[in-house]
Amino acid sequence: MKKEMKIIAVIPCRVKSKRLFLKPLQNVGDFTILELQINQLKKSKKIGEIVLAIAKTTGNDLFIEFAQRHNLKYVLGDELDVLSRFIKAAKKVKANVIVRITSENPYIFWEGIDNLINKHLENEYDLSKDDKLPYGAGLEVINLKSLQIAHEYGSNLDKEHCTSYIFENPKKFKILKLKPSKSLQRPELRLTVDTPQDLWVARLIYSKLDGKGKPIKLEKIIRFLDKFPKIKKINSPVNLNGKKFQL
């Protein structure tokens, strides 16, 4: 990695969902989940651009309109081959490092993004992630070249999950699983929004912590959930359905 890296964040978007319709555009407070994500990503000094990777399906005009309204670049691609959309997004803006998040996560570990990117670049990793964060708070930093290899050799399921091929082939890729502070290592907590119960919890967090669109630190969210275990229990029984590679 001697040449200068162009780093972007890519958010995959689609309308269809089995459990909760149009998840990225659901409101949490006065903002959509996508807007909250973008506000958090903009805190990074390393990310040069945010690109939406939109599934080419009925209703995708909602995301196109969102991108245009927020002055974001976007690409359209295959609904199930999510990995190809990531690659297409990177090529569109000539990026070689991608920060991957999923579009249904309103509370990512935004305060750790630049540290993770620095570790990734300094030690020439293929993929880097913060390990053992609450479900839905994580993100990954990945080289475009690694995504292209995963797309060439991975299965259709790998292409839907994006980075599963990389994790399942650790001898082919240099992978960093960075341990955050002990207080943030809470993988049993759910901060993703995949069900109505998850959305309820996300909205309670936002209203009680008075977000007003500004990023809320992950440690503050965890302390809040520990203080109010009844809120934490609202979505704790949700079956993850074996989503092994969800962030």
C-alpha cells in the first residue's frame, strides 16, 4: 500500500425486506436511519466520500431521490449480488478502500472509524473490523482488490453477504479483528433495525438520549441500555436467523 489510498463509505440500499419495510428510510426521531448514518460517517476525517449502492428493484427511485437531495453519488446494481454493487461504487469514484456499513444500523461505532482505518493502512490489511461490538454497531474497512477476489471466487451467498468469502479464507487474506475497549465489547446487545421491535428500541434510545441528529457515542448508548434493562429486553429475543456476517 505505497500509493495514496482513496477511502469511501458505501451504504447498500434496497426497498425489499421480509420483516420491516424500507428499513433505511424509517424514522428515528426527526431523521431517517440513513440520515443518522451519514451524520456519523461525516465525523470521519479519513472518509472522502459516501456512495449509495442501490438495488435495481421497484421503489429504488426513493433512494435515488434521497441521494440527489443529500448530494451523494450512487450506483444501481443487482439486488442479491450486493458485493458487485460495492465494487461498482468504488470504481465509480476511483476508490481503493471501502468502509462497509449496512443501511439498517442507526448507531454505528463512528468514533472508532478513523482509528480502524489507520490500523488497516499502517499494517496493510486486506480487511479490518472492530470485534465484539453490539450487533449493528460494527463496520468493516476493506480493500477493493480483496472484494474483487471475493466476487470472482465466492458463491452467490458470499456475494450477498459481501465479506463472508474473505472471513472463511483467512489464509488468503490478512484480516484484523481489532478489540475495542472492554466496555464496548457487548455483542449480545442489538442496535440494528431489522424488526419492529428493533425500531422501537432505536427510537427509545434516540428520544431518551436527546440525539437531535447529532451522533451519540456508543458507550453512552450501552450505559443507557444497562440502566434500563426493560428496554434492552424488547428486542433481545429476536432470532438472528444465522446472519453470521451481519455487522
